[in-house]
Amino acid sequence: MKHYDYLIVGAGLFASVFACKAREQGKSCLVIDKREHIGGNIYTQNIDGINLHKYGAHIFHTDSEEVWQFVNRFAEFNDFVNTPIANYKGELYNLPFNMNTFEQMWGVKTAQEAQQKINEQKSVIKGEPKNLEQQAISLVGTDIYEKLVKGYTEKQWGRECSELPAFIIKRLPVRFVYDNNYFNDRYQGIPIGGYTKMIEKMLDGCDVILETDYFDQKQKWDSMADCVLYTGCIDLYYDYCFGKLEYRSLRFENELLDKEYFQPVAVVNYTDEETKFTRIIEHKHFEKTDCPKTIITREYPADWTEGMDPYYPVNNEENQAVYQKYAALAEKESKVIFGGRLGGYKYYDMDDTVLAALELAKKEFQSGH
């Protein structure tokens, strides 16, 4: 049996970046994943010439020069800019919240008028916002909260906004200019040809085994390498000894349509609570594919149960307390390192994921492993 420097459990973005840096150090890597494909949640599948983002829209954006230079080694990025629209019972609003949204909502024309409207409405909140509902109202007022935040967020998280922590919405962009670019980041785009090709290049030189559950033969896999990078759920690794951490999951419903386009932008959020899905994604917009058909995906949030894919850690106080217990066990490991969104029980954007993997690699290879 071949012996490796690193066994990497998972073939998503975090794992692939680390594997790439390990290979550059001359290390041998075996990458295993229980799915039938590489790329984790950023996997793109080509259907009728359209790159389908199989696990929801993934739009790369970063302010980090280091991250941008790194990913550009493996893909050429186009100039896609995310300009989503919110649909509230047929009323359309631009996102993120900017002067277009305020004009559509209230008919205001200047930043001063918009700010005045928000100030009037947010006066219902006294003191520091204690939860997501209060945080949202203090940022954008009650009208926008009721129509564009409340229903969408409660569908997404499966609980009342008043029960969710305020920090979830602190990164919500609010602008008093006419600007529909969702992200403030300097670098944005989609890899031309899809994310899967980018991951393939990152994993070049690694041995990859798919459709393999690490826990079915954990001892065997562990014995094949000097060190293990584990990017799965940390509570599963420790057999839920402190209880299960909570995640939110997603269900995707794809539809191939015999028309050129279905909607005017890539992402339309459905913000009322009656519509059971949170958004419709039209994949053609990401890479401007020239083809007579189109593919749309309806995204339905769901409670996570075993056997489903976990997407979002539910980072409330109870879960964080449980996670800290697992993190303390992880600290004591001499041969295993944990990383990624599931291994670190932390919500990462793609650029955060890349940066965290690069940082781990620096630490690992400077320490002489």
C-alpha cells in the first residue's frame, strides 16, 4: 500500500488549495471524497453547454491580492458582477439596498430623503440591536425589513428573525448611491469554463479517490499517511460525543427550459414567506452561454438531518458552546488538522476559504512538517 505525507478528507475548495500548496512543497497527497465528483459545493456540471452551479450560485469576489493572484493561476475569470433582484409578491426591487431600492420602495430621489425615511422608521429600536430583526430595522427601517428581509431570512434559517443573532446581517450592504453591484470587493468574476476545471488543476499531482466514505475504513485511511487534513463535520469526526451541531441544508430543483432566458439577472430572491423557495438562479447569466435553452434552479432551505448535505453552520450561542468543546479536542490532535467550513464550524465565503487554506499551509510548512 502506497504511503502518503497527507491524507486529505474532502475534495472541496479548502482541501484543494491546501493539497496544491502541499504538492508545491514536494509532499505526496491522497484526497478522498464521499461524493462522486471533486469541488465540493462549488462543483459545476456542464449540461447542454451551460455550466450548472450544482449546489447554488457561487460568485467569486475578494479584496485580497494574494487570494486573487492564487486563483488566477488555475482559471481565467470573466467580469461577471452580481446584481440580484428581490421579488416581493410581484413587486421588484434592486439589491443590495441602494438608491434604486429606496426609490422603488418610497419614491425618494436623494440620499438625504432616503436616510430621513430610514431614521424615522428605525426609531422604534431603542439601544443596541439584540437580534437580527432589530439589527435589520436599525439598518434599513421597517418597510424594507418587512418586505425584503423578514420572509427571506426566516425561510433561509428556519426560525424567527427575533431568534437569530444580529451579526448574521451586519455584512448587509446598504448604500446611498445608485449602485446594484452586490459586492464591494475589488475583484469579482466567475472562472471561465466553471469551477470544476479550476479544482482539477489545483489537485494536479494528487491521487484522488471518490465515492469513498472515510469513516467506513477510518483506520485503514489513517494508516496510509503521516498527517490527516479533515474537512468534514467536526462533530461527526468525534462521533457526536458532545451532541450534534446544527446546520442548515438546501434542496435544489433544476429545470431545463426551451427558451433563451427565463429572468433578466442571474439571481432573483423571493422575499415573501408564502413562496417556499428563497431564490431562482439562472446559470446562463454567469458565463453568457450562447445556446437556445436555459437552466434554472429553485433553492429550498431545509433543516439538516443526517444523510443530507450540511451547508450553513447555525452559529448561535448554544452551537458555539458545543463547537468549543470539539475544538478543544481538535487542539490536542498530533496527526489530524481540521479545516474548512465544516471542520471549523464557520461560515466562509470562497475567498475566506482560500485565504484560510493558504494560511494553514504557511503554518504547516513553516513548522517543518
